[in-house]
Amino acid sequence: MRQKREPYDVSVVGAGVAGLSAALAAAEAGASVLVLAKASHTSSNSYAAQGGIAAAVGSDDDPALHVADTLAAGRGLCRQSAVELLAAAAPAEIEDLRHLGVRFDEGLGREGGHSQARVVHAGGADTGRHLAGVLTARAREHPRIRLVEGERLETLATLRGSAVVLATGGYAALWPRTTNPRGAVGDGLLLARDAGAALADLELVQFHPTALRDGNGHDGFLLSEALRGAGATLLDGAGERFVDELAPRDVVARAIEARAGASLDLRPVERERYPTLMATLEQAGYDPAHEPIPVSPAAHYAIGGIATDLDGRTTVPGLYAAGECACTGVHGANRLASNSLLECLVFGRRAGLAALDGPRFDADPAPIAPPAAFDSGLWRDAGLIRSADGLSRLLDSPHPLVREIGACGLARQESRGVHFREDFPISSEELAGHLVLQPGREPELVRWS
């Protein structure tokens, strides 16, 4: 039997940075807000984020430069209006976080694809933990917010009567080698799809170049791009550098994959700036002060997701989405480093405010299936290098999201950003758009302005 709830003005599903930003924005505007998390808030992708927050706050920087870098990384697929909004809002978001109590480190970092040092960090590689901790504390103490952890939602029908904001994170844990917590398998996308919402760009999943390659239980542990920005170098089997460490992530990931792995040399880095990360490596049996660390790519960030406008509205009245589970087009075909936490802050806030003025959710979808484990075929068939043969195999997967990843990958008959097909190795101007899936239909190419 479906559980009945007193309707709140706004119900937020997910307690990462996007969900908490939406909840706080709505509550500050006077709404009653329910926040549901299927696990502890500490299990979110944003809590684990080692990167920082990109913002043009330096004296030699400007939001227009941030826009240009984001568009360049996105390989002609970014929704320019979303990028301009994101970059323009970034400096004010940093100031708001300072007022909330986030203590940022001195100085700015530079990461892959950025022309300027513009990445703000808190606690070295612990930015996500610091940010999520402050936002969680503010949500817990807010009189109009109720935060419930440890409850997996099986259907949005239980939230009818509220405006619903999905902030459930991505689906990169469907791949067996991933930096994500194992719960990041796309539940929010399936909830939205079964309520009638469109999905978009599911083939676009970013692989982080430098995840620990380890056989002792720490495989997939993320080694932040901030390390390469601080001087860490990538070495091949002969101990030679082979790639620009600050090239866009898709370029670096494929260069490492072509060598069946590489080593990240942390000896040039001021390692005391990253105490948690270094401690984890030492616990795993490595000595970063004296030896390079074995790394190779891992599935990291879902660019695709629930199709939304710039205020988080989906194609279903009363249903909104923000953060990694959403697809605004802001990242194009390759996310610029440290734009993800910024996306959660900016578009989470906008979704929370938009939910106050729109209709309430009134659909009655059936429950989704129990959570799925990773699909072993995804690494082989939708990894860094793809082809029609492999993507076609995914169409027979028992997992509905995997089938749709395969359908989108087959429809994008080109190589662009994170999507590289050996049978279509160049980009096609005819495909410079977003692949949108309405429930029960084939992917349709749409150009978003």
C-alpha cells in the first residue's frame, strides 16, 4: 500500500547540494518543504566531490571568460543561455556560501579546460563535504524544512499535492568502474520517466581520467583534478609524461586508456593541502611522497538526465529537476571541471523558487523497480570507445535506463566530447543538438537555445 503523506508546498527528493539548495530557497521564500534522501546526506555525489566551485572571482577573470571556457569544453553542444546564467551567478553564490558559514581556502586553483585560476576550494580536496555539511546544518535548523534520511522513494505518486523537485544525482554507478557511490544508478530518471517526463543526452557520461587503479578494495577512488592543477604529472610505463594534464577530461581520459593506465606523480604537489586524500592513499598502501600512484579512467559524471528548462521545469507539470539528475544543456558534450557543484547551487536554487509558483504534481505513476546493480556490459559497450555493435548489445539489457543509453549512443553517429565512436570518429554538424527521449519513443534531435 502506498504511504499517504500530508502534502508539503515543495517536496525535494535528494539531499545533496542541489536538493538542499532547492529546499533552502523555497523555505526562505515561505514554503513548507519535505526533503527525502534514500540514504544519509553523506552518501551523495556532491558530499564526496573533491573538486571545487568554478567562479570568476579573481581580479584577472570575468564571467565572459568562464562562459568561453565552458563552451569550448562542451564541444558545440552547450545551451548558451544556460552557460551564461551559470557563469554570471557564480560570484554571488560564493559570497552567499561565505555568509552561510563555508570557509574557503586562500587562493584559487586552476583545473582542466580553464584559461584562468578560478576554482574555489574548501579544505583542499574536501570542498563537497564542507559545502554539503553547512547546507545540511542550515536545512536541519530551518523551521519550515523536514529532512528525512534513509527512505527510498519508489513512486512519485506519494508526493502528489506538492510541487516536486528531483535532485537524486546521476547514473554513473551503472558502470562497474566508477567514482560514484553505488546508489547512483539513475533512480530519479526512472521516477521522472515513469511520470511521463522526457530524458535527454543519456549517452553523454564523463569519465574521470584519474581514478585509483587498485586491486586491494580501493579501486575507483577519485584523485582530484585539483592535484593536476597543483602540479601533479601523468607518467606512462616508461616514466615519461605523455599528455597535457590540464587538457579537457575526455582528451586526458582517452590518452590514459590508450596506454592501459598510467601513474599520477604527486611528488611535485604540496601534499599537506590535501590531508584527507593523502591519508586515504596511505591507508590503501601507497606512499605518495615517494612513488607515483596507478590510475585509469572511471565513470564519473552523468551529463544526460531529465530534460529541463533553466528553472528546472520538466515536461510534466509540477515536476522539477536540478543537479546531476537534470539535463539543462549547460555542460554540452563534456563538463568543464568544477562546474558541477556550481550547477547544483545555481539551478537547485532556481528550481526551488520556480516550484513555488507553478502547479502541484498530480500524476499517478506506477512504482519503479528495485534498485539495480551496475551493468557489466556498459564498460565494454558504452565505455570510452564505442561502436554500433557494442551499443546495440545494450538494447537487450534488462535495465530500462541501460537500454535507453544504448539507444541514444546509437543515434549519435559521431564523436563529440565524452562520446567517442570508432565507427564515426569525427563530429557532425547535423548532430549538434540534444537527443531527447519522450517515454516510449525513439530519441529525437532537438536544438535548445
